[in-house]
Amino acid sequence: LGARVDLDAVPALEAMSRTELLYSESASRLLVSVAPQHAALMDALGEWQLCRRIGEVTDGPALELCSGSSTLAAVPVEELATAFKVTLDW
């Protein structure tokens, strides 16, 4: 499965560039995936915590990074998995 992530929707405590949003290691930053029927519950949690819905899982084979309706990057999930696993081949 792939995903479409809107970088404009990522919450931040201060102004950050898109690169900073992608690579910063802010404390307690997590990505949570929930079934569509539970999305409204996660949205409600955003009223009490600094959390937002930033995208959705897609049937397509790529991770798409977007800014609103513009696609900034689309990388095949298999390519990302291979790049990650290569770092474990010592």
C-alpha cells in the first residue's frame, strides 16, 4: 500500500520548512494509521493534543508527498523498503 501525505497539514510548534518537517526529530512525533471508520475519533483527539490528520493510505504503490493539491514527490514503496533494508545488510 502507499500513502498520500499533505505536508501543509503537519502540525508544528514553530515555522518550519518542508525539509525540516520531513527530517526534524521533534520529541514524541508519531505517525498513526487507523482504519477509515476510526478517522473521526482520531480527528477528535486533535482537539486536546497537537495532532492532525495529514494524509491517507492509498491503494497505489507509492508514497506521495504533497503541498495542498501539488505533488512534491512520489516514490515507489518498494524502492523505499529496499533503501531501508540495504542499511541493515552489514
